[in-house]
Amino acid sequence: MNTKWNMTLALSIAAALSAGYSQAAGLTPVPNASTRATGMAAPNVLSPELIETVVARGNMALENPSAAYTFYGYDNNGTMLPADATTLKEASKTEPDKNVYLVLDRQSGVDSNFNYGEHFVFQGHETGTGGYLTRINLDADVAHRVTLIADKDINGNNLPTFDGITWNPFAQRLLLTAEGGKNGGVWQAPAEFNSGSTAVAEDISGALGRGGYEGIQNDSDGNVWIVEDVGGSKGAINNKARQPNSFVYRFVPNDKSDLTKGGKLQALQVMSLANPGQPIEFHAGQADADILSQDVKDLHTYGKSFHTKWVTIHDTAVNGNAPFDANTLAKASHATPFKRPENAQFRPGSQFREYYFDETGDTDLQTQAGDHGGFGSVMKLVQASPSANTGKLSMFYKGDAAHSGFDNVAFWTADKLVFVEDAGDSLHTQRNALDSAFMFNVNHNYADGTQPDRILAQGRDPSATLDSFLGSAMPGFNNDGDNEITGIHVSDGDPTVHGLLGAKRPHALRDGWRVFYTQQHGDNQTFEILSAQRGEQDRDDGDRD
């Protein structure tokens, strides 16, 4: 057989397969990321089969403002744009973060005579002077569009800023994570509006611990899975890279319908290939050694598989209910650190046996850890059941300079997985490109060098462009420049246990499955993605097969 012809045919087939991944979902790839140009704004570019519409914008007034919060995306500590050419100060932007879509009956708001509908998006707010929880009322007009659900806990304390959020159907509570290290943790709150008070959130960190918690999700057994985003120390030699310093956790509750009754917090331990019988673990004071260790390189090498087990780091039955530092206990228990995991999701149809989580990496083109996870990755954990004590871990995808800083995640279909970037201002500048959303096929082996398909090239709104300039001109300026993609979310809104993300096979843009994301920073806009062909997706909320 003609070897040259055979190689050409193989490459053609590989290219066709790669192009077919997103097209199998009816999407044509966006060819390039949006360019980051100083002083220039840019539109968002989606696959041509998609359009987007704003469901909430930062300057929308809350229908029930508090003393600290009047608007969806701004604190009450200044004007939305600089009003004084001398100080050039702005109100702190609250950055609505991860999204939860729920279809709920008989929800109320401030206006007892108004019908708030059934379709809602819930979000915690990540930055600003304090944290709060809002509800976007998708069926409402602008005056009733955004409701403040909580800005204090049940003891009247101010809430921290929130990053992650999920719906716990077993307890009928929203779970929110604070990425605050020793001041972080998990809070829970009802979805219902309380006409008497917004002091309805409850700190449950005495059971689940304190840490740099971000991604959070339940499995079908009622366990709560959490990934932690804590940047490690830079090396003295590898000074553009950071030591792996974040952990993957699983909380096994005593009562899945009431997390306040405590349980066991576990951390994931991965066994070394280089040193059989030994775990891959954190070494205090040895940042350079860990950054370029053989274990870390093995973790970021295609084709390698690792045995895992869960180690219990805290048990309320033994250790009590006082809040505790989960990161410190994970290190003491020889759990395995990663390079800033941020979010994760179970593969639909896997009976919660396949779990995908990302690593953000170093977000620096100059990282010395390129072969050691410096550009981030996507990891795959497989277990016999969600409550199994052991499993297998492998790297699903290895990031590079053009595909780095992965953050939020959602399954578009059972086989199509979307990860979005949060590369940050520095990496945007270094690579002259803004963030993108990429679609992966979980059945494909990316060791062959093919790349995921871009379905969204994030632009930059004028407000973020201005903030980027002010941030460079004014040390200590209080708002981030450039826009970040966050909160990518695909759900049919089912609030029951059957609606857990991963329980049903999603059909994005049809059969009641809706898609949302937030363009953080700048104008803080939350979008719904729709089908360009139909103008809107089929929203038959009764079809939840």
C-alpha cells in the first residue's frame, strides 16, 4: 500500500473527525479567539448556529434593595463609571458568578400582586464589599427582574463573597461556596423569597470545612463534591510556576436531607507511579521540587492511570462541629494537591461514576511547568459508584498556551463537554487573546494532538475596557478589566433528585434544556444562549425524560 497516501488518508480522517465533534452537536467552530487590543472593545462571537440574549445586566436595580446593595452588579460605594476625573473611582462590581437554573412553582417577591413565573436563575456574587445571593426572574419585567434573596446569615452576619453554587435537592437548599481559604467554606440558603428578611443563609462550614472552595455538586447518593482553588507558592527557581496546593473533596453526610447533622469530609489521594505504594502529596517548603516532580509530570501525561482512594480528614462524630481548615488537614492526611481545580461535573448517564474536573494552572505563558500542568488540564476520575472508596484517575486533556485557565464546565450533551477559560488579564495580554469556550468530545483521545472546538470567543465590553485601562493607570483600582466567561450552565431546571446535573442526558437548546453563562467584569451581563435557527429553544418544561 502507498504509505504516503495512507498517511494522507489517516490525517484527513482525523481532521474530519475533529471537525465533526462540535458539528455533531449542530455547531460550527469559531475559528479564533477575540484579540485583546489596548483601548478597544470587542463583541462576543458564537458559533453561527447560536445567538445570545441578556437576561440580567449589572445596572439593573434590585426589586428589594438593601443599604449595601441596590443593583445587580454594583455595590453602593460609588458611581457605575468615574464621576470625578481626579480620583477616577467606581463602585465595586459584584461579579455574579456561577449559575443555577430552576423551574419552581408559586415563587413570590416584593410585589404580592405580581406573577413571578416559574423560571429562575440563582447566583452568588464573587467580589465587592460583601457577598449576596440573587434570583433572576426570567418571566418578569425589568422592575421585577432581579430579587435579593440573602445578604446576611441567620445570625445577622454579613455574607462572604461567593463563587460556586449548586442546588441540593435532598435538602431543598442552594449550596454556595466562598473561595476564602481559612475564611471560606459552604453556606446554604432556601430558594424562596422571604418577605421579612434576607438573613436566611446558614454557614455549614462546621461540617464541610473552610477552604478555597469553588465548584460544588451533589451525587445521587447525596454526597457533596467540592473542588478547591488555592494558588500555591511560586518556586525560587521556577518563579513563573506555582506549587500544586488545592484538593478535591467529598463530604459524606450523616443525613443527606440535612447537612447540619454533620458527616465525614474526605480528600482525594492519588497513588504515585514513580514511587509505588506512596501517595502523591504536598511537601512543605519544597515548591520547586513539587512543581517539576516526576509525580506531577506523570499526572499530566496522556495514557497514564492512577489508583485513587478517599481519605477521611474530618468526622463531626469524632472531631465536633467547629469550623476547620480543610486544606491543612488534607495535607496532613497525605491527600494529593492539584494546580487549582475550579469546577467539575459528573458525566450524564454514567450513574455518577465519571467525574471531570479542571485545573486552571499557572495562567502565565512564562511558566516553567508546561509539561507539569502549567497550562492546566482536565482530569477524569472513574469509580464503581459515587460512594466508592477507590477509583482511577487519568488526564483527559492537557492544556497549552491557547487553551488554558479552564474554569466553569457544563455537559452540552451526554458526550459533549464545554469548558470555559478564565485566563486573567496577564495571560490575555501575553497571548494577545481573550477567553474562549471549548467543546470537547469525552469519547475522544486528545493525545492524538487534535484540539477541542471553540464555540464562543468572548469579547470585551466598553466598561471592562475602561476598567482595564484604569487598573493599569491606578495602582489599587478596585475593579478587574477584561471580561471572563463564567457560570456556563445547561439544565432543564428540574428541582427534584431526578434533576441532579448528571442524572439525565441533556439536550441543550431543546426539550426544556436551557443554556446560560455570565460575562463577568465590565457590565456584568448574564446571557442565555439560544438556537439561531429557531430564535429560541423549545422550552417544554414538562418533558424531563
